[in-house]
Amino acid sequence: MSRLDAASLLAPSPPRAKPYAHPRGRRFFCLLSTTLAALGASLVLLFLALRPAPNPPPPNYGALFLSLGSNDTAAAHLRALTLHPHVAGTKANSLTARYVRDALSSLSFPAHITPYSVLLSYPVHRSLSLSSPGRRGAVTSFALQQETYRGDPYAAAAAEAIPTFYAYAASGSVTAEAVYANYGREEDFAHLAARGVAVAGKVALARYGRIHCEDIAHNARAAGAAAAVVYTDPLQYGGAPGEAAFPDSRWLPPSGVLVGSLFRGTGDPTTPMWASSEGCERLGVEEAMGSDEMPLIPALPVSARDAMEIHAAMGGAVAPEGWQGREDGPVYRLGPGPAVLNLTYLGNDTMATIENVFAIIEGAEEPDRYVILGNHRDAWTFGASDPNSGTAAMIELAQRFSMLQKQGWRPRRTIMFCSWDAEEYGLTGSTEWVEENLEMLSSRAVAYLNIDVSVVGPGFLPSTTPQLDELLQEITKVVQDPDNPSQTVYDSWIKSNGSPRILRLGDGGSDYSAFVQHAGIPSMNIVFGEGPGYPVYHTLYDDYVWMAKFGDPGFRRHVAAASIWGMMALSLANDEIIPFNYMSYSIELEAYTKVLENEVKGTAVNCSPLYNSIKDLRTAATEVNNEQKELRKLLLSKQLNKDSLKIRQLNDRLMQAERAFTSREGIFKQEWFKHLVYGPSDQNDWDTAVYPGIANAIASARSSNTSESWKPVQHEIYRVARAVTQASAVLSGRLT
């Protein structure tokens, strides 16, 4: 700045002329200022009104879902579903199908019924009598009838129950000496043979418990028995000596009879390996009934009361200690005879219509990805525990989802509700549907979440495929324990077992079978209580009264089951990245292989191919877990859109990895079962076999035990190793 400029700035200013002042100027200026201020305020308000409101935080739908549980809703649906016995193929069961459809439709879920024509079996005539030389010609004819109890509110409806029988038992008459075969297992018949006790041509008397009735009949036939009689032993089903029976306790009354199906296959017997769709190829009824999967001998279930009379009339050597019954009963002897049983069974094996019920909640972003919830509806009698505790829980769960919809919720992926029919005959309804829709399910199904018996008592017993373990544990940490409100289901689960006890889904016990073992879809099954072994299982006494008094007083366990089921579905349907963790798989497979190594010790069989493939799986599981974490970070920081193709590709790999454990050729000796890691035991349909094809090959090899006989075992090991390697490749998304 120049000195001149500085001087000019420092010089005093000349006097200013006064501005022109209007006599009303001050008032005008005040008015103008007020007007401008008011106008500015209005503009601000207008701007705020027109500006998009900030998005409110999304509701916590999980917490809301848990808060909506209703004991009364579950109880009301269970009562309605169990008013009458409803065996598959009957009018009563068709009415339950419409009840479920209407209940789901009333929640604004599109619902429909899909029928199938399948081979079912019903009794026409049954009789059983006992005679013995020691009884001086006296003959006891058994009533073969379950008695109603005092004050039974369902006594009139009990008359509608189909007489006690075994579905698909061969028609015929047999008069022969009785032989006691303990639980009817292969080893039990082997023991009789070692003791020189003749079984051929006799009636095998066995108690239910260690294996299911179809395997008892199969083993009896294989041992040469002409017929089989199976009973519920008071030792397992009657409580302690002197203890009261239902309705005064949870235990089975002496006249209780456990009924079931003797078909060892899966699905409709006239369409083995393919769907029972309209106009399809079928075996004739006679051909289907002549299959090796059928019992091919007459068989009847009987009560403990009738069985004790038979035992009391039997002779022969005293049965081993482990074969004996309760201390207040007769001494069990092996026979044969002198007790003679005269058994007649005439069945009606006929084509009948079954009905699956479906309801859909369509996904908003990924409608072509399915989270499937299923439960069967048919029952041998009233079915309060098996299966309608599960049906009631499913409808209660669906009602909560409907309430979430009213709060704006819509799942990312499609949720499907499935009410299966004819499960009791051979997982028939679910099997036919999976077979008919196999290709679609293979590409679109995220997971299948099953409940059969949801409640029979206290305690939590889940089964899963391993990638669901972590999610299930996290879910149980937010669901209140139904028997102890101060802790979660997870807390009580840990206290009961020391660590979370999770079974695997390899057995043929329920509708998950077709999903896991045939289609390779990640699956889960849960139950509160002891599972299928509860005292009134498959009897007339599995009614609403038993449930309300002993199975679930207050119906809190029903709500807890629905809560876990629903929260699993919410996570699998809503999470941008499917919450699967395959690390459990690699850890378990390594443990299984160590057991296998001991099984084949001393032979030329080599387990190295399996160990190498499992190492690859562990690497792939680690990589995909890291990828999941990285993508979740990017989603959280908004650097990645939730509809990104990267997420879709990752989810596809997580879905498809389970499919890679299956083989089109099926497992050794059981071709319908495709899963090479988990499947049913060849000796016991209700046992899970790990590496079932390898197990079957080992059993065959041991029968002859030559170097040549062990070669199929090595082949099966290579088959499993290839499947595990394929699963690793799918997870990694790599091509060779």
C-alpha cells in the first residue's frame, strides 16, 4: 500500500449529508422487515415440508416376531386338528388339509392343495389267539383293541380310529409256536441261532424300542419267521412298577398299541425312484406289494397286556438278563413254544388320494430363492404330539409372519409353508413332491426347515446339516427357555449336555429325508422333549389331553419351537448373505474318517483320498468365511449394494455346496439315497449312518472277509472323496 493511500485512509472523513427521511419511513422499514421475516419462515417451513423425510430405522423384525408368540393360538389350533383320528387317505384327513389351507389363507398367504394318487394300506380283518398244551386246551382270543380311559372327552371319536394294524403287512394266516426275539435286531436273531433256537416257520415275538417296526418285520422274515408280533414293553413305556398310567401319568396304558408302517422304502411304492404325477408310469399293486422293501409276512402290533400273557405261556431257556422286562412281569423265555399263536391278517392295499397343502410368502428381491418350512399332518390316531404339535406351531408361526407383514415386513427370499400328507406310510407326500420338483429345488432351494413332533416334553433336541449349526446356536441365544424364563434355550441346552448337542439328518425318520438325502438341500429338524420314544407314540392316547397335561402344560414349548423355527426362517430369508458356515463340515468329516480308519485297520483299504479331500474342504470353508466377512463389511459401509452380483454368486455357492455331497448313482445298496455323507443305516432306518455307502460296503466285505471283498470299500471311499472335493470346488467357485 502507498503512503498516499495510507494518508487518505487516516485522514478524517468529510461530513456526510443526511439521507432523505420520509416522515413514515421508519414505520415502513419495520413493516418491511416483519414481512420479509414471515416470508422467510414460511419458505423454511415449505422447504422442510417438501424435503424427503429421513428414513426411520427399520424395525427389528426378529424382536417383534419373538414378542408376538401366542400360547392360546397354538393350543386352539392343536385342539381343532385333533378332534378326530385322521389317517392318510381318509375323509377326516382331507378335512384337516382344508383346515390348514383355510388357516393360512386367512392370513392373506396364497395357499393351495396338491393331490397325489399313491398306494396306501388299511386293515380289513385281524385276529390273534393263544393256545398252549399247558393251558389244557384253553384258547385266549385277544381283543386287539385300545381302551378309552375314564373321563375321556374323545371316547366317541375314538370309535372312528382305524383298528390297530401294520400298514403293508402281507395278508395271510399263520399258526405256529412263538419265539421271543428281544428287539428284533439282526444281532438278536443271530443270538437265537447261536443258542440253537429255531425261528424258521415260527411267529417271532419282539418288543418295540431299539429299531422301528419295519426293520423288525424285515429281520424276522430274513430269519425265516412265518409271522411277527410286536409289542410295547412296560419296561420302556409303562413307567416304574406300580406307577399309574395315563390319564393319571404320562405312561402308556396296558391296552396301548403302537401302530405303524412296515414299508422300508420311501414314497409311493408304485413309483420307486420317480414322482407319482398324473399319467406317470406305475408298478401294479401286486408287483409293488411283492417288493423286497415290503415285509412279505403277516404281522400285528399288540398291547403290553396281551404280550405279557403270551410271555407267561412260553417255555424254553430263560432269556438273557438284557432281554428281560420289568421286574413285576413274567420271566421272559426264548421258546419256541409251547405257546402257539394263531394270527390272521387281511389287508386292503389300494390306491388312494393324499393332499399336500402349500402357502407362499413371495420374496421381494429374490423370489426365485426358497426357504421351505414343512410338517406332516396325517396321524395314525389323534396325533396331538405326532405330528400336530408341529402343525399347530407352524400355523402360530405363520400368524406372526402375517403380523410382521402388516408392519411393512417382506422377506428378501420366498418363504414356503408345506403341510405334508401320508408321512406315516413312508414319507410319501414330501417324497413325491420333491421327486416331482427336483430340478427346480436343486437350483432354487436355500434350506428346508422341518418339524415333525415339535413337543413331547422338556429339553431341546435339534438335528441339522452342519452348515446350519452356528446359525441355530445363535438363534437359541435369543429365544426364552419355555421352562425357565430366566434363561434362554441355549443356556438350558448347554446345562443339559455340557455343549450344544446336535444330531445329523441321515435317518429316515421324517420329511427332511427327501430334501437332504435325495436332493442335497441344507436342512434342520427340532423337537422339545425325548423325540419319537415318548410313551404314547403312535397310540390312541396321543391326544389333546395328554399334551395339555404332560407334553406341554401351558403350551409354552409350542411357542418356543415356533420361535426357533421362525427365527431360522427369518435369517435365511432376510440376510443379504446366506448365513451358512461349512467349517463344521470339515471338522466332522475328519473325525468320521478317523473312526473309519479304525474300522478298516488290518485291511488294504486306504483312507488317504478322504483325508486329502477334507483338507481341501477346510481350505475352501476358510476362504468362503473370509469372503463373507469382507462382503458384510462392504455392505455395512455402503460400498456394496445389497443386490450386487457378487452377493448373488456367493449365495449360489453356499446353496449348491450341499448338493455336491450327493451322487446320481446313490449309495451302495440304497440307490434312492444320494447323499454320500449322511444316510440311513441299512440295519436300522431310524439310525443315521455316516458314510452310509462305505458302511454298507464294509458290512458286505466282512461277511466273506477276503481281499477281493474289500475292494468295493476302497471304491466307496474314493466316491466320497470325489464328492467332498466337488463340494470344495463349489464353495470356492473354481474350475479346474
